[in-house]
Amino acid sequence: MTQVYFHCSSSRGVRIDRSGEAVSDLTEARDRAACLVRSLIMEQGAEDWRDWVVHVSDDFDDELFVLPFAFVLGKAH
């Protein structure tokens, strides 16, 4: 198990994950990042999430990968 952190950012703001989550591999980390994106976009409010990204990093603050919210949201029509 590895502790990973899901920090979110855009040109307008940053959300820092201070607690992180234990995951068994990168596939699980990716799935949890996608779940986080879906939960944030379901919140009430007028936030435009299209330019946000999730930065997934380890205990040493090394970035493992980045998941753009747009990847989960899909393309606008």
C-alpha cells in the first residue's frame, strides 16, 4: 500500500489534499482520482470544472500523474 495525495488546481484556485488515501497501485490511484472528479462536479454550485486537473503525488511529493477533469467530463458539444 502506498499513500497518495489528490491535489486539484486550475488557473483560479487550488485544493490541497492533506490526508491522502492508501492505494495498492497506480490503477487504483487513477480510479480514485476519477471518483474525486465526479464527486466534485456533482457538488452544488456554479463552478466551471473544465480547466481543473488532479495532481496525484506520493509521500515524497513526487507527482505520479495528472488527470484533467475534462478527461472524466468528456468533450463539450
